[in-house]
Amino acid sequence: MRTAAPPPLPRVIALYAIAGIGLAVWAFPVFWGLLTSFKTERDVLAYPPVFVFTPTLANYREVIFGASSIVPNLVSSLVVSTLATALTMLFAVPAAYAMARLRFPAKRGTGFYVLATQMLPPVGLIIPYYLVLQKIGGLDTYSGLTVIYLTFSLPFAIWLMVSYFEDVPLEMEEAALLDRAGRLRALWHVILPQVKGGIAVTTIFVFLNAWNEFMFAVVLGGNRVRPVTVAMFNFISVEQTQWARLAAGAMLAMAPVILIGLFAQRHIVKGLTVGAVKGGGRR
Amino acid sequence: MTGARSLEQQERRFALALLVPALAVLVLTTTAPLVYLGWNSLHRIDLGMPWLSGFAGADNFAKMGSDPRFWNSLALTGIYTASTVVLQVLVGLSLALLVLQIPKGQGLLRVAAILPIVLAPVVVGLFWRTLVLAPDVGLVDMVSRAFGLPSHNWLGDPQLALISVIAIHTWQWTPFAFLVLLATLSTLPPDVYEAARLDRAGAWQRFFHLTLPLIRPAIVMVVILRTMTALSAFAAIFAATGGGPGSATEILNLYAYRTSFAELNLGYGAALAIVLMSITLVISYLMFRLRRARR
């Protein structure tokens, strides 16, 4: 009886070839951007393309210390993303616990409401926010951007946390059936430690999404608060594109999310599947 | 009995105390602005000519009927959403099925798949515009020149531009479908397959009768999530083509944005946003219905 017989060699080679193409298509543009960021503008436009060249740090020097420094933009991104992430987690974790575990009236309706807010197209929100913030002088401020970032991060974080709370074994709840102070204490000391991993993953996702946000930043930001995603356009104008500087700026701007992605790789895959696979089994 | 009752009451009160802050934030930051959006859509709000602003009733919506740019953007939204979602699921599922069979090196591909997902769409759009799709010196043209093929103006030609932005979106988000489906596939019990193998079921038969029904919930969920992302796609297209050339890649989302913030006609922009939102809600409602019906 043949159980898992090893596949024949040509087949294995074909499989690896296809996997290799997938690898190249996804990783090569990023790798190419990394190479470009160390090239001079002349090497960038060379044909045939050069793989061996004298690397230069001039592009990084320019985007960090030069006239088109993106350091202030990195600071903007960091401030807005951190504020938005902290507020999101503060509101999302308790709400998610209640939705996952407690009985209360209109529970289903509440779930649908949170889901519906997640479906809103951002362009529908940006118009009223622009008009209101313009009136109250909230354009180009950290608070304005932080508040609108909650619109996409809060529903997302609530749903993701709900799926983590649902994984906590029910026996843990027994402890929670005390007086009100007891419930709160049980939530803090018994339940929350169980979902530490989930909180970490959710925090990473929320931060990542806030860091990468563009539409809100470009409309509601300005000269003072200009997140790094908007600053990428500094290197592109009608007359010319500064390829190497753009590549260096992009590498710098994306370094945090790429590092998060690589280090938290397992968690990200789990986070994606918790949202998808478990979401498939809900209700 | 009264003890149980007060316990229940207590639980309810505790739940409300935990929920109300988050719900209050959601109402204030999403629902209230939406009501204001609806109100705005009934007005003429022209920041370029503020003296013309005022209540306009349903004028903005009536205007859409005879606005070719609106119908164009609606058609483009349909093409863009349908093609990117179908491509992501087909490519992602095929790749997952193949990769599942390779004994070693799956991890490397999983790491590579993370890269596009974590990048900001605006950076992806700019990368493709410069490094990948630029005429002559971009990666695609370099490869095609090496094979003696002509170079193309990928983002300058209207039809190629639409294909290009679809390719960009597919490049960035196929890894999502791939990773989710690979994870789902690897949780399937192997003994099911063994039984089928003894039955001499062919590979295609095994796939359609065994694998596909088992992973259907995951596929449906991927389709739902990817559809939502495609409908609100913005930054990558904005960075790569800006909606152009002309309005060749101007999906409804970009049209609403350009109307509001390039032409400063916020009233009409609000009406367009209302239409986009209604479409999104109807589609998501239908998809959730479908998901439940199939189970």
C-alpha cells in the first residue's frame, strides 16, 4: 500500500520552479528598491541594469539630513500612529470582551453595527471630517488625524479581539461570577493574561495600518503634520523623479513595517487566519 | 431566584460599562460624520466658488444620470473589483495547493508573501510607477527588452494603465489569499485524502469533491474581505496614475476624491461617496447572506 509516496523528481523540480517564481515576483521589487537606494542617479538609469556598482550612502544622507529630510515626517507618523493605536486598544479590548463573553440586550445588533462601521469607504468619511475640521481649525493637527484613524482601527481591533477572547476556555469565567469589582479584577488578572498574544497581534496590526494610511493623511495633514506616506511625493515632480532618493526614503519609511512583518511573521499569518478562518465559523 | 436575577442584571451592567465607551466613540467618529455627509450631499458646496453654495435638494444625484465620468467610474469600479478579487483567489489558491506539496522551503515563500502585505499601498504604487513599470528602465521593460520585445508606456496608455493598476493591486494582495488558504489547507486532516487515494479518486476529483467543500468558508471569507479592500482602493492608484491618463483608471473612489479635493466640489463629491457607500453596503449584505445560505 502506497501511503505518502514521494512525488517524482521532475514534478518536484516543477513545483520548486513555480514557488521560485512566486518568491521572485513578490520579493524582487522590494529587493530592487533596496539596491536602487544605494545607487547614484546615473547607475539607476543604466541599461543593461547594473547589479555590481559602488554603493553610495548619499541618498540616505540626503533623506535624513538633507533639505528633503523625511525625519520630521517619520516623527509625524510615529506620533499619530502611536496615539491612534493606544486609544484604539483602550476602547477595543473591554468592548471586545463584552461582545465575546457577556450577555446583554441587542448583542447581535451591536455586532452588526461594529461590522457595518468597518465597511464604510474612507472617502465617505473624509469629506465631513474635512469640512468640520476646517471650521474648528483642526486641519494639520495631530488630534484631527488621530480621531479619523479611529474610524478604521477601532472596528477592526474590536472584531479581531473578539476572536481572541472566544478562544479563552470557559472555566476561566467562573472566577468572574462575583461582585462587580470582582468581575473587573477577574478580567484584569485572569482573562487578559490569557489573551496577551492576541493583544500584541492586534496592536501590531493597528499600528501597521495607521503607519501605512495615506488618504486621510494627505487631505487632513499639512505642513506641520505630514506623515511619511505623504512625504514620499517630495521626490516626484512633473519635471523629474529622483529615483534613488525616493527608493531611500521608501526604504526608511517602510523599514519599521518590514521589520515588524519579518519578526512577527507567524503572528501576522495567524492574525490573518483568525480574522478569516474563525470569522468563517462565527454566528 | 432573586440572586440569579441580580447576577444577570449585574452582568448586563458590567457589559454596558465595558461597551459604552467604544460604542460612543464609534457613533461620534463614524455615524455622526455619515449623517453630515448625507446632509452635505444635498448641498452645493463649491470651495472654488463659495458664493454659489447652498441647499440643492437632490440636484447632485440627478446630475449623475447625465455625467459620463460617473458612469465610467462605476464601470471601472466593477471591472477593477471583479478582476482583482478573481485573480487573487485563483492565483493564491493555485499557488497554495502547489506549495503545500513541496517538502521544504515553504517558510521562505511565506516570508516573501508578507512583504507586499505590510507595505503601504502608496509606496507600492510609487515603486511600480518608477522601478517596475517605467518605460525602458523599469523591471518589466528590462525583461521584455532582454527578450527582444518592444517597450510599453504601461501607465501612459489608457488600456495598459487599467491593466497595470489591476496588476499592482493583485501583486500586493494575492499573498493574503495565498497565506490564508495555505494555512487553511494545512489544517485539513490527511486521512480524508488517504481514503480518497485508496478509492483511486483522481487529483481533480479529489480537489472538487473533497478539498473545495472543506475550504469553501475560507474562500468566501477571503472574497468578502478582498472585495471590501478593492472597493475602497485608493492610494496605490493615486500614486501610480492619479486616476489617469484622463479618467482611464478613475474608479468611483478616486472620482469622489478628485471631485472633492482637486475640483473642490464637495457637495457633488459627497453624493458620489454616498453612492459608493450604498454599493459597498449592498454588496457586503449580499455576500454575508450568501455565506450563511451556503453553510
